[in-house]
Amino acid sequence: MFINDEIYKVIVDKTIIWTVDLIIINTNNEILLWQRNNNPLIWEYYLPGWRRYKWEKILISAKRKAFEELGLNIDENKLIFIWVYDDIYENSMYDWISSHYCPIIFAYKIDEIEEKMIKIDSQHSDMKFFNVDDKNLHHYIIERINDIKKLNII
């Protein structure tokens, strides 16, 4: 589903980008965050996930992103729908173009075996698990953590 750069610039500039993001929760109730290599949020620790493809069902998007970014074959029956959010940034992968994303958020609990299988992808420079009470996390992450706490997921 490749879109050339010039067309994608227009899409980012003029539309809302629908994504699927995953809140990966380990057995210690910590969440996995990736350090991003690109904007928006370059060098920030953020959730794995990204764009959906046209005609791709939501759960298939989540499974694909888990495999592409984490190396995990997840069980779609264990995905817990959290909510749909608005992420609005002054920049994007194109520094001079603002961006608006609507991530569909799922939580997914992993065991120790799955945790050891996670691998980093080329879009990120680091990954680590964070305590859900860490106040230094990005405000969008804190918003999502508060919602999963309300749902008694952690």
C-alpha cells in the first residue's frame, strides 16, 4: 500500500490519518513504548502502531502492526478496545506540515515468553517498559493510561 511522497504530503496536510496503536502491557503492568526516529514526536517514547490500509479491517491492522513493529503474532481475541482519540501536532514527518491522527487504541497483555520475543524495528531507536504512574510520559500516553485504569485493565 505504498503512497508516493508527494501524494502523502497532501494527505497529511488536508486530512485526518486513521491509525491503530497498541498499549502493550507486561506482567508487571508496565507499558511498552518505542523511541521514535521521526516526527511527529521524534526522540519521544510512544506507543507502537501507525497507519491503516484501505480495505483493512481494524483487527487485521492491529495484528499487522504488532507483527511489523514488535515481531509478535498476537491473538486478536485478546485485544481490548480502549477508545478512539485525536492526536494533533504542529508538525508531521514533514516538518512544515501539521498533522491530525485518529488512533484506534487497543490494549494487549503479554506474558514473559511474548515479552522476550519482542524485537525493535527500523522506525525506532529504543524500546522499554514504563511504569504507568510515570508523570514524565507524553500527555497523550498519560491520557490513555488513565482510560485503561478506569477500565480496570491495569
